[in-house]
Amino acid sequence: MITVSIPLIPAPDGDLLIPAGHVTALLRSLAADWLRSTDIGEMRGDEQTVTDLSRVLNELADQIDVECIGFTSRPQQ
């Protein structure tokens, strides 16, 4: 089981924000933990389903990274 600490940043409108790097790290850690649990026989789900879901989490993390890179790489106007 993984243990993660994620900082929450208050926005001016009262919402709470989570840094994207922490979100992607959480998604990747969760995917890796699922695969590790499957490898050692602790996961009770279908192995192919767990593998597919882990892949989806990693793809989502990649997509978030790409979106953030695109956002921060925009030229200032």
C-alpha cells in the first residue's frame, strides 16, 4: 500500500488546488502499486484488467504532463 502526502493550495475563490506534478505522481504510484500487487498475488482482480487500468492511469498522467507543458510553454503576450 502506498502512502502519499499532497499539498493543497487555497485559491482566491476558496477552491483548493493540487499541484499537477503531485497528481501525476499519485496516478503513476497508484498504477505501479496495482501492478506490484498483481505480481505478488495480492490483487484479487483479473490481472489483465489491472494491467489495463494501470496503463490508463499512466496515460492520464502523461496527458496531464503534456497539457501542463503546453500551458507553461505558451509565449507571454
